Amino acid sequence: MQLKLLRNALLKLSYAGKTLLIDPDFGEKLSRRSIAGKSQNPMVDLPEPIEEILAGVDHVIVSHLHADHFDDVAKARIPKDIPLICQPGNEEAIRAAGFTNVEPLDHFVRIGPIVVKPQPAQHGTGPVVEVMGAVMGLTLEAPGEPCVYWCGDSVLYPPLQEAVAKAEPDVIVTHSCGALWDGTLIVMDAQQTLDLAEQAPQAVIVAVHMEALDHATVSRQALREAADARSIASDRLLIPADGETVELKAPVHA
């Protein structure tokens, strides 16, 4: 399995012979409004042209409809007939944007040998959850590949922890920038990311969704320093740069 971080939550996965694109946000640097009053968003450019990002993609996954996960540029540039998986309730809005092959992730979806299952996610705590709206996590499983648990835009909360314990993933992808909305945490921060790493010692954690939006509070360096302080090694917590590809292998079981 190869995982390429493009920017923020935008990932390109090579997995079980398929190429998956997760949460496409193709907007130009500084093309959208500020969230925290610090900068227009996104704060950084994409690391490569959109044509290269889309090359070879077999399937698109959209976790929810916030602009940093599915923006107007992505809606315009992604081929309308490409197979697209979304959370239940978002399919009509995506079809209204012209997409013709949309499948909500109710129980599971098969992509060739890959089984994709929805997992619980909560975009904050308290009243802000209603403001943020529904989101989803997911797992990917296929013969010969690591089991991947993608947390999505979620804080660390009991249903997610229980789902991780049940799935026993080999790889966990976290959104770890500590973004705030009206002072409330809406994705994992350093402490929650490292708590999850300690709760799932069998897994490699890949921390993304960092240094791209102005309401983030945790930098890559700060997360690494926090991990070092808790003796979580760099081979257990990967913090890729934009444009970086990491290779992750399934464990060899006796």
C-alpha cells in the first residue's frame, strides 16, 4: 500500500491494485475565506497539478461536503462518471453537481478486492457537532494489504475508540491539526492523536490534515515534539509532508 498526502485531508492511495482519491480539495492557495481571521484558505498550494493528482484514479471517496474535503474546483475537474463513494445523505447533493455514479456507504462497498466499511466519527463535541454536521470514518480491507482505519474529521471519542479496538487496524489515519470552531476542538489535537496511538499499539499512525487551514492549532513539529515526549517513535507515528508518499505493508502473521 502506498499513501500519498497531497494537502490537508486529500490522499491518493494505491491499495490492492486500485487507486483511490479521498476528500478532494483542489482550490488554489488563499482562494477561500478565513475561518479564524488569520489567513485566507487553503494556506498552501497543492504540491502537483490537478491533472497529475487525477491520473489513474479508479474511485473517489468524499467523507462530507465541507469545502476543504470536496470543493467547487474538485466538483468541476473530477470526471462526472467516476465511481464516487459518500456518506449517506450526501448523495443527492453530489448527484446535483453532475456526478452520475454515486454510492452511499451504508454498510459496505466493494471496490474489486477491497471492502470499504463506514466507521463512526464526530466533528467536535457539544453544540458544535450540530453546526459541523454529519461526517464519517471508514476502514479499508483487502487480501495482502494492511487494514486501514481512516478516522476522518473526528475528535477522539468513545465510539471511535471502540471501533478501532474492534477493527484492530494495521494503519490509522488521523486528522491531527487541532482545528477549533468557536473555541471547541473539531478534529484531533496532539494529545488525542497520541492517546489513540497508545490505545492501538499494533498500528502505525499517519497524521494528516495539518498546516493547511487557519483554524488549526497543532503544527507538524509540535506533534512530533509531543510524540517524542511520550516516547512514541517516528516509525509508529508518521507525519508526512504535502506531496510525500509513504509505503505501508501488511504485517506478516505466524
